[in-house]
Amino acid sequence: MDTKLTRRTFIGAAGSVAAGLTLAACGGGGQQASTGAATTGAAATGAAAGNIGGGTLTVGSAYGPSSFDPANCSSAFCLSANSNVMEGLYNIDFHNYATEAGLAAGDPTKVDDTTFEITLRDGAKFSDGNAVTIDDVLYSYERANAADGLYNAFLKPIASIEKKDDKTITVKTNIPNFGLLKDRLAIIKIMPKTLDADTAAAKPVGTGPWMYSEVSDTFVTLVPNEHYNGPHAAKDKELRIDSLTDPTARVTAQQEGTTLVTESVPPDSIEQLKAAGVVVDEVNGFGTRFIMFNIKKAPWDNVKARQAIMYALNTDNMIQNAFSGMASKPSCYLPESFTNYHKASVVYNYDVDKAKSLLSEAGVTPGALVLRTTDNAQVKSMGAQAQQDLNALGFNTELISDQSPATYAAIDQADDSWDILIAPGDPSCFGGDTDLLLNWWFGDNVWMKTRCPWGSSAEWKTLNETMNSALAADAAGAQEAWNKCFDILAENVVLYPVLQVVTPTGYWSPKAPSPKGQAVSDNFAGIGTTGVQLTDVTTVTA
């Protein structure tokens, strides 16, 4: 049994009408995919039979941990783990990108078109037993909104957050009637003012249903937060997330029942797991395998050279060999399943002759080239194909594959030691609206300043002005503006999707438990981004 979910009915819908929405409807307003999504909250059901809760909830992650700092976290492993520990004023349901109150007592109260007040949940405490204060909220905002931080571009629509009284904050926005306020506030995870950056990176303290017990380079264990007073209390004695970056190890652990849930099931192992009784959900999301050029050096400062590489890539082979068909060639920055999709002015299909012609027009004589990839198995396979394709153009391509931290550490040196990067990326782990998905890579941040320093170009300035105009426009105006953004990105191709992928998540169901007689409750469902969502999910033992 598999469940193919689509997000066309809600991804981007919040952003497309942001200026005209009431706050109660922002963030998708609870719209769901056409085939349904998991139910969370008090209405969620457990298993058809068996003991619910009291066990160890086990998850196999396809990624490795790095910094857990909630104010500056981009690690897929750490973000997923933190979602069980940290709360924002609002939280996002990643099945459908609807928002619900987290540490906030309810929706923002509108004072005027750019002023809103939010009250904290009564009795909220951190897992260390200390009460949550307004000062903690202000501290968390200041850290997340740091000028050099990863989240700064997402938070540009928020002008300020200030203390009104001991229970209430006042939020000022730069955009009248900003319909995505709750979505943006959900990015800010609330931490104690006493939590320094080093401790936050190693083992953060939050107000969520779980708290960190043990943190290592290969796994984390979490235990229930006895001070949690929200609606989604943990019902198991432990949550364990293992870093299983090797696909074979991840599949084996799931098949044997060592893990109850596994993310990023290798496409060529899906039928194997299904045959063993594992349910696999296949969800269309924003999951991207992207290419990025070192535009600081020739010939990649020439748009024709960059376009040549795009035409040279045999993406059909990549789709079949690396993804067993579970990916598609992009015709826009957004996948076709997204509401705000619009076919871009340039679509790259495999065309070696065109690639060679563009290189000739750019005056490029192929020579030595350094192609970097992360160590993701699918991306490494893509890299091998890309190496073959680039060599067919006459380049002498050195392929270097390394873990993400090492890969980006090399790129962040901003030198000439690399030419092209192919890597996975999915900002929809922060939210699903079009503005956010554009801002992750193309806002005023480290990507455009250091990694791919396009931020000083006239094209980047036009792109960002157009993005900003979309937020203040009505639905039709926003779509028109985003269409221009998609065309700018496709034509300049400094950083662009090579493939857009389906996200498969495997789990043992109460109707067909693991060989150890265990399962997860029947309210579990896969999501279309990295990680897994475990809100109200429990173990079930026959």
C-alpha cells in the first residue's frame, strides 16, 4: 500500500493571497491535500488494537547531525529532532502547512494594518522548569533575526517585536495585512534567554513535548518534557532518532523493525519494504536536487556557459539510475504540483549540440573542472552522471563527494577551488509559501553573498524587488510577480533545480506491525520534506 499525496491544493496558496487574507486564514487555513493528510491533535486515533504508548519511538534519519541551534539551524536531522523539542509562537503542520498555536494562546489580535498583539500560553515552562517570559521571546527573535543568520531573509516582513506587558508582545510588520505572519513567527523557536549559542548548538532547551536526553554524532534520544502543558504531550517513554546515512543500513533497520519509521526510502528499495509489510507514503513536495555555479570565476560568470551545462546534463539517466523514476525534470523553480507553478521562459532539456554551441558563443575552451557533491547517495549518482556529461563536452572533470558540512566549509572559503556543486536542498522544512521558498536561496543571505555571490548583480536586485512586490499584491498581482521571478531564475541559472523529487517515508502500521510486533499509531503519515512529523504519534505494541 502506498499513498501518493499532492500539495497543489495548498502549497503557495497562502502566499498568493497574502495581502488580502485575514490572519485566521493565513498559512493555508487547514487546507489539505486532495487525498488527505494525517490528523493531529486530540482527534487523532491510535491503533485498531494493542497497547498505545509507553514504548520507544524509533526513527531512521537519512542525514547526520550538526548544529541544533534553533536560531541558526539548517541540518535536516537537527531540524526534525528540534521539532519535537522546540515550539514557536505558532507551529506548522508539515502535512499541509497549516499553522496552529504553539506558545501563543491563540491567533494574533489585529490593532491596525501593521500592528498585532500576541499573548503567551498560560503556565508555559521550559523543560528545565523555568517559566517562559516575554524576554525569552524577544531574545529568540533577536537571535533568529541576526543580520548574518540563516533566517534573516525569512523575517524581513517583520519590522519589530516588542514587549507590551508580562504576557503580551506587539508585532509590527513592514507589509500591511501581512497574511503570512503566523507562518513567519513559526520559524522563530523560543528558547531561554540564558541559553548561549554554544549550548543551543549542542543541546537546546525548549517548551515542546520532548526534551533532549542524549546527543551524539550518530543518534539522539529524547524523553518526555514533564513541564509541557500544551495539547500534544508525549505518550512514549523515549524517542530515538538514528543517523543512518547509508541507504542499505536504513532499509535493513526498517525491515528488521529496529526502526519503526524511516525517512527517504531509496526508490529501488520501496518494493522490497512493501513486500516485507512496511507502508511507504510517496509525497510530492519541494524536494530539490540543485546545481550551483561558482560565479566568482570564469567561465561561470558567463550566463551562456552556465546554460550550456544545464543542457549538457542527461537528467533522464539521472531520474532512472538515481531515483528509479521517482523524480522529474523541472520546468519552473516550483514543481508542477504547486499552486503558484508557472512554466518558466527557459526549460532545460538534454541537448549536447546546444550545450556545445553555447560554450562556443561564450568563448569557452573546456579544461579542468571541479564538480562537488554532498555524500547523499542519490546526489553522488547524479554527480557520476554529470561527470560523464561534462567530460563529453571536453572538460576534465574531478568529482569530489563529501559530507554536507565539509562540502559547504570548502565552498564558504569563497575561493577558486571548485566550479560546480550538485546537492540536495529543501527549504520547505521551514514553510511552504512561495516567498519563503524563493528567499531561502535568493534572499539577502549567505547563499547570495558568499556561496553564490549573485547578490551584487542587477538581476538579483530586480528579482528581490519583484519578490517584495508579490507580498504586497493581490492574488493575481502576486502570481504575475512570481512568474517574473521564475523567468529570471531560469534565464540566469546561477542556482537552479536539476531534478525535483518525490519523498518516500516508510513505517510499520498497526494493521501490519514489525517483526517485533511494534508499529506507529495510525495517525502517522509521511511528509513531502526532509524529516518526519511525530505530533501525537505513539508506539503501538500488539
